[in-house]
Amino acid sequence: MLSILNSTPTTFFLTGVPGLEAFHICFSIPFCCLCVMALLGNGTILYVVVTDSSLHEPMYYFLAMLSATDMGITLSSLPTTLGVLWFNARIISLGGCIVQMFFLHGFTLMESSVLLIMAFDRFVAICNPLRYAVILTNSRIIKVRVVISIRMLVNLMPLLLLLKRLSFCGPNVLSHSYCYHPDVIKCSCSSIKVNSICGLVALMLTSGIDIPCIFLSYVLIIRSILTIASPEERQKAFGTCVCHLGAVAVFYIPWIILALVHRFGHNAPPYVHTLMSTLHFLFPPVLNPIIYSVKTKQIRKAFIKIFPNTK
């Protein structure tokens, strides 16, 4: 009997909106609209950066990388979420969960790295503008992309490989419509101490480094801006950072709140977990194209070339 139980494939049950399952079709309408906005917005930014030669600069290359990671995050959670909302398809295997977590967490970690390198881009552009083109060459930007990918793999792969050592013997009901690492390990009936420590280490090696470095970059940027004599020039210099600050805010604030809810909000209503997970994975992909198209003149002009009736 034990051998039969051990050979049974591990499955998990995804969750839509707890207590409001009868309205899943209704909830799928705004969810689909947000996903379409995210994919169209980020896809358009990618297209204009690739096709418009005036945007072939480091700042816009990094923006294209941000849009690519946003599209990856959206597409990673889209299939299972629509499956739950439309067809009540709640069952997912452990292998399927690991694959989804690889892409979902992978793109999330990469976005954190991209936001860090974008902060460095603004630091160089404002604090050392004469050497901007020398420091951020095309070859170095390609190397940055490779380093970001390697960093993601080094931090993420141990987390996913350690899942194989866990035993799952309960109902394995997840709190979201997708697989989220802290949510998955909570379903284990074996010790998760190693998994939790590894997850904490990965968090410290990514956002634990990225957030302080971004903060330090802006401390140096603000100090440099305050030395500019002309108020108009100071405003212009700081205006180039507004979009990036907005992207940092819409990415990190929901992520930090979601992590705190998972760690300390055990008594929180189930819909709180659903709301925070939606904010974390949908808001950055939806809002980033809006922020950059509204606040960046070059992107706005490129959009107008594609959609001339939007003038």
C-alpha cells in the first residue's frame, strides 16, 4: 500500500477567488482586459525600440528588457489563471508547478535585476554624462543580459530542485491560481527548513541587494542634481528618473506586501492573498508601458508614429 501511495503523482489544487467561485467568469473579464493591456503595451514598446533607430540607446535597450520581463510574467500566470476562472481547471501536477515557478519567479527575479541596471543607467547619465556612451556600450549591455540570466538561474534552480525532496501528503490546496514557491512548500508534510532558508538566501541575494543599490544610486543622483545651478536643468535631470522611480514602486511595493502577507498574514482573509498576488503580478506589466509612454517624450513620439490618431 505504501509503495502505491508513493508512486501516485503529486498534484496541487489551484484557487481562484475564495468564496466567490460562482463569479469566476465575471472576474475573468477585468483580468483578461488587464492582460491584454499588459501584452499590447509591452509588445508595442518592444516593437518601437527595435524598429526606431532613434531609440537605439542604452536607456531604451533596458526599457525593452523591462518590457520583455513584464510580458514573461504575464504569460507565465495567464494559462492556469484562465483555466481556473473559465473552466474550473484547478489540478496541476508537481512537474507543471515547477515549470510555472521557473518562468514566473525567473522573470520576476530578472525584472528586479533590470530595475537595478536601469538605476545604474540613470546614475551614469546624470553623474557622469560625458562618459555615458563609453561606459554603456552595446557589448557591455549584451554582457549585462547574460549576467542577469545567470544570476536568475543561480538563485532559482536550488529552490526548484529542493522541491523534489519534499513529501506532499495532504490536499495540497494552493492560495492562488498559479504556483508560488512559499505557497507550495507550505503544503509539504515533511520539514521545509532547508527550503525556507534557501528561499530567504535567494531573496537576500536578489532584492536584498537590488533595493539598497537602487536606493544608493538615487542618493548619489539627488546629490548630483542639487549641485546644478539652474532650477530648469535640475527639474529636467530629475524628470528623466521619474519613470524609473514609478517602475520601482509598482514592482517592489506589491512584492514586499505579498511576501509579508505570506509570512505573517496566516489569519488574513483568503481574498487578501488573492488581491495581493494580483497586484504583484499584474500591476507592473500594466502600468510600466503607461508610465513610460506618458512621461518619456521619445517613446510617446514613437507611439504616435504607430497610432497617428492618438495625437
